[in-house]
Amino acid sequence: IKTYLRFEKEFPHKSESTLAKIRRAELHLKQGQNKQGIEILNIIYTSPKTPKSIRFQARLRALQKTIQTNDTQATQEILLNTPWDIDTMPELAVLALCAFQTADTLLAEKKYQQAIQCYRLVPPKQILITTQQKRLKKIQTTYKQKRDRNNPADKLWLDYCKQHIAKINHQLQTLKQAPDYTNSYLLHYGQAMLLAQRN
């Protein structure tokens, strides 16, 4: 943690400084220091200097942690108050599954409008797989181009990107092997729409 923090202080204007922040946040989360980790992720998300793709990765990681720790209020705030860029996000599968899980919770709590907002972030499984494959291929292409430049300055970014590719690929394989949630999702979505009209 101290190493990454020192790098951030010494090179605050380098793009790698944001990656160092993410690494530092992850270390806090792994050590059970959730408050500190999420605070750093929020700083990354709100900073205008952070590239858009990294902003949403930080936001998504914070969302995963609030779900993991059963912090329902924080989960809803992140999910409903973030303008998710679903057209470019590489980790769309994670967002979709988080949104589905949260939507079902909101439906059970009779918060129908909020549930509908979450269900709208969930594409059918086959569309999600196809989209995720395209995003993965795009990231792999960018990674190969930077790797082939053989620029030492890219090392931190390449290390991060390599781990990110492995993570997205794992998510994709898990998604392919999982049961198709589409019918259940459409049923719950329709139920929320119907109940919202009655209230």
C-alpha cells in the first residue's frame, strides 16, 4: 500500500497514478479495510482526470463490495445513481448480474420503480455473451498493440491490463457455463412493471 501511495505522490500527473490508486484500493479491500478501499474507488470515479473506462471499473468494484458485505443502501445508491456507460463497459456481465440481484431484492421490498431501473441494466444472456466477447477482443487488441511497442513506461498499464483481461475472460466463461437467466429475468421484470402500474 505504501509503495503505491508513494508512486501516486511522486507522479500525480502520470496516467499510471490512477492504476496505482486502484491497486491500493484492492489491497485495502483484500485486507478487510472496506471503508478505505471504497473511499479510494470513489475518488477515482469522481476525478475528472480518470479515463472513463477506469472510472466505471472503480465504480463497479465498489458495487461488488457493497453487495458482498450486504450493504443494501450503498448498493442501491451506487447502482441507481451511476450513469452506467453500458455501450462501452468491458465488464458488462458483472454489472448485469449485480443489477439482476439488486433488482430482485428491490422487487421483494416492493420498491417497484427502483427495481425496474435495475432490470433495465440486464440484457438477455445470449446478447450479454456476444457483447462481452466483443469487448474482450477490443481490450486484447489494445493490449497487444501497447505490448508490441515495448515501451518500459507502459509496464504498469500492461500488468493491470493483463490481469483485467484474465478477469473478464473468467467472467465470460462463468457466464457461458451458468444456467440461462433470461426467462427468470423477463418474468421478474414484467412482474415489477405490472405491480408498478397498480401502485
